[in-house]
Amino acid sequence: MKTADILTHATLRGFLTEEAYHNAVFNVLFQAGETPIPARYDKAGNCEICGEAGRCPGWHTPDDLEELL
């Protein structure tokens, strides 16, 4: 499954830091049976996988990478 599909069904709210949010996303993906892949960012700060900057979840699934190929 794609990260966005998994996160649509998760309840993620009220994080004080970006790190706390990224940790929660990792846990949700792992519990969904996926292998979380860390986001990679370009020099402008945009994720090379999803293209987002401030809205990138920090982790992605292998299905997200398949779209890049």
C-alpha cells in the first residue's frame, strides 16, 4: 500500500515536533506490515519521493518508490 492510503485510516494529531510526527508515521507504517523507507530531501527541502516539503510524512513505503521508476 502507499503511504497516503495507510495514513488516511490512521489517527495522527497533536504532535509538538516534526520528529514526533515522523516517529508516529514510522510506527503506523510498520504496524500495517510495510517496510518504512526514510524520505530523501533535495537541496530545496522537497522530498525526492513524494515531492512535498512541509507535508512529507518522513517515511514512505516501497509502493511509493515504484511510481518513481
